[in-house]
Amino acid sequence: MPTILVNCGMEALFLANEMNEPIHVHAGKGEMECKFWQDTYNFEITISVEYNLTPQTRREIKKKNCL
């Protein structure tokens, strides 16, 4: 997966062809991983899947400070 962004220690990765899934980005930092759905109409992101995210990291992502 090619890295498209590194911010706040989170590495955002992109896959061009994941079958029938909508536009999304995978992100990770250490043992933390998550997948974000991207709503192109409302310019919002939603966490689809998360693993080992700390409450602080979740808040930073939702405030759009990290990705």
C-alpha cells in the first residue's frame, strides 16, 4: 500500500482496488490500526474499523487534526 500522508505519527495508506468498497483510507501507528470511509459529498470521514485506538487518538482523528 502506498503511503499518502504521515501526520501526528499516523501513516495513511491507500489501495486503488478493493472490490466493492467505497472510497476509504487505512491508517496506522504502532499497534493501532483503523479504516476511514470518506463521504465525498459532505467532506466528512467516519471510522469504519478500529483496532487498539486510544481515546486520545480517536478524539484527534475526529477533530481532523491528524488525518
